[in-house]
Amino acid sequence: MKICLISFDFWHYDEHIVDKLKEKGIEANHINIGAFTHKNFGARVKNAMSKVFVGKNLKHEKRQNFIIESLQKLGKQDQILVINPESIEDKVHQEIRKYADRNIAYLYDSMARNPAEHILHYFDTVFSFDHEDVKNYGFEKITNYNYLKHIPAETQNPDLDLFFITSYDRNRLATLHILADRIQHLKLKFNVIIAGKKSWKNQCKQIFDKKYIRIFTFRRKNIPQQSLPSLYKNTKVILDLMRANQTGLSFRVFEAMALERKIITDNENIRKYDFFDAENILILNNDFSNIEKSFFEKPYKKISDEIYYKYTLDNWVNTVFNLN
């Protein structure tokens, strides 16, 4: 069987799908559009000039051509999975369709954030992690996946009580300001990593009192996904704050599951899942007054092997590609 994955894999989550398929003896390839870059400084300058004076993004056009050229080299596929297909042009989807016996889409952004109605007719099956989109558009429901090796909590010795990593998001940071008050009151060890442009550091300082700035670490570059497990192993609880117009579960939830870490979240929808347990997952109320020190002190309550497997990458791959 031949399977191809097409995606902008900026965070390197998608490459785990390809690795899992190969483990199963499948000929799997990944067209990673996000890895396509300008060949040299001159090409970057040319693209910048084109955007300014002609309104044309040459890099975008080359990425679209890159997809077609890659498929031409790979040839006919039994299945092609496109993750977040709205970033690919209609004419390219027409070509992708020619190379696939079965064409699949997975949306791990909501339709409210990234509308995709205009290209969904190219797919035999559309999967979504977003509860509202599944209900409104009739998509197949699937969550993000647990790609990590299981590490029991008792084998770890975390130093922090609470940890959060985020890109710059003003709404999330406003929430963090309120949360920091509560955490300070409970005398808990809290650390936040904010990744993004240098200018955002100054904007953060305008939002937060000086006494809270010490809990923040600012980075220009994103944290490599491979480094996340070591960061999460150093905390008892992982903070998960939703982006606007999102109801699906982030990868944090499944990374926490693999490492047996508790979660504090503002995502009410997490209550609907079979792994939900109030001893492991705290859903924030409006003023965060329900954060108690006892939540950090009590041990993680293990979930059953059956429920754990349901959210693994192995089960995800079997479900999406009909490998059962």
C-alpha cells in the first residue's frame, strides 16, 4: 500500500504519522510544504519585492508547484491525506485528486478560524477534531493523537507545579494575568514560555505587573516539538488555554496523557470525553477561584489501557486510513 501525507508541518507533529505508517510496513511519504524555503538570499529579496510591488507571493506559488512536482515523482497513491487543506489552491487540489484512489482531509483548525468549504468536495472523507464543526458540517470526528511513549508519573520527579508554553496571543495573555494572581496566592511554582517576535516581549510587559514578569521566559524561536516532553516532565500540571473559535482538544491534552500529567484548562468540551476525570483535569471557572492547592498535591489517577489506546497514534492511523 502507498500512502502520502501533505501538510505544513511547522511543529513536526505530522511526521509521526508517516513514521507510524512505515512501522506498519506501508510505503509512506510526506510532502512537507512548510519545509520548502527560498534557495538563497537573492530569492528571498525577489519574493519580498514581488509582494510589495506586484502583490504576488512567489514563495506561495513555488510551494504549490512543489506539491505537484513531488506527486509526479511519487506517482499514484492508494491514499493521500491532506492536513489543513485550505492553504492549498483549488487547481492543486484538482491535481492531488488525480493521484489518489482515496483522498482524505484532516482539519485541526476549526472552520471558524480557517474556512475550508471551497475545497471540501475534493475529499472522500473529512475528519475534524472540532466538536462544533463535526456537528455543523457532518465531518468524521477524530481527536489529535498521543504520539509519545508512555512514562508513568511515579518514575518522574517534577520541580514545577504548573507550566504553560504558548505563542503570542493577547487573549491568552490576558487570561494568564488573572491566573497569575491565583497562583501567587497559593504559593505555587509556575513558569510560562512565550515564543514569538522580539516586539511581543514589550507588549507582554505592558499587560503584566512587574512582579509576574519573572515567571515568563521569552523566546524568538518556537520550542522544537521534540523538546516538549522534557519540559512537561518537569511539571505536575500542564496549563491548556484555548485559542479563539476552538472547541477541539489540543496536543497538550494527549502529551499530558502519555506523561501522566494533570491538566488545567478553559476548554469546557473536555468534559465530554471518556478519559475525563476531575482528579486529573480541572476546568477553570470564570474567576479561577476553583484552583486549589490540593489539585497539585494529589497523585495522578491512572486511566484504563483501553481508553489510553483509543487516543494513541496507532489507533488514529488505523482509523483514518481504514487499516483495521
